[in-house]
Amino acid sequence: MQMDRVSFTRMKDGTKADYDLLAEAERPYHALTADRILAELRKQGEDSLSGYQITRMDHGLQAATRALREGADIDWVVGALLHDIGDGLAPQNHDRFSAEVIRPFVRDEVAWVVEHHGIFQMIYYAHHYGWDENARDRFKDHPCFQSCADFCERWDQSSFDPDYPTEPVETFEPMVREVFARKAYDPDVIQEGVVKGLPTLSA
């Protein structure tokens, strides 16, 4: 049976009935966003950048495991898990791509950190290529600067260790489902202008 379709071939000719039909048709697709995210994460375990000692999926899992064990909230844990989810389709700007995947569903601070982690990571390696390792300093007055610096130091750059006891995907799946089940761009979730920072490390 052929499902209902819109009447238009140009969007500007669409009727309210057409757009109501589309809104209804999109609901089940939106509901499966978490499934697509988890499938993409698992794909990074099979089809990943070469040269590293672990897969890109394992890197995300390790970063999320570190965040979880430090007592980070769910937004930080899911942000750490998915901070490189854009690598497959956008390797040259994966940070911004990854941020757009999570942005409607997490605190603004977390999305900003994921969006900018690529330039912040350069402090660890840019000098080997003759690039500016301090390129992140252009954001030194941004409220999220320290959050991003801490994210990179504690959870990102340190998470390429094949011997680290990393949690499996199944540990994080309920968190991913909870986050992507949120209402998109809910102001109570986004909390624009709120900067909590990473959990304080015990001495």
C-alpha cells in the first residue's frame, strides 16, 4: 500500500494539509534518531581512521567512560561519547558536524565544547605540523573556554589507550536514548548562558 504523499512538487505550493501530513510522517523517523546515532557509533568500530591504537568508536567510549567515572552529568557523558561522531561524513570539520548532531538535545555549554574541541586539541600536536598550537586563544574570553580546555585534557586527548578499562556501548545506550528523546531545543535543557564546567576532581 502506498502511503499518502504531499500534493506539491515545489515547497512553496504546499498546503497546510500537506505540511500536517509531513509532520505526522516525520514523528516516527525522529523517534528513531537514537538508533541511527548508535548505529553510526558502532560503525566507527568497523570503519575508522587508521593509524591509532584503538578505533574511533573505542575513543568515544573511552572518553565517555572517563566522564562517567568522574561523575559528569548525562549531557557531558553523551557529549564525550559522540564528540567525534561526525568523523565519517565530515572528517575536516567533524567537531562542528558532531556538535550539530547533539545541539538540539544537550546543554549549550556541551554543544559549544564539542563544536570547538578540534581547535583546542591542536595545543597537543599542531607544532609538529608547523601550525599554531595556541589557536584556541582566540576564544580565551569565552565563558566556555575552560570547560573546553578541561574536556580536551581530561577526556579527549587522554582517550587513545588500548589498555584502559573502557565501558561497552551498552553502558551508554540508555543515556543516548534518554538525551535524544528530549524535546528539541527545550530551553530548560539548552540552558543558554549556563556554564557548569566539568566535575571537580578530588585531590
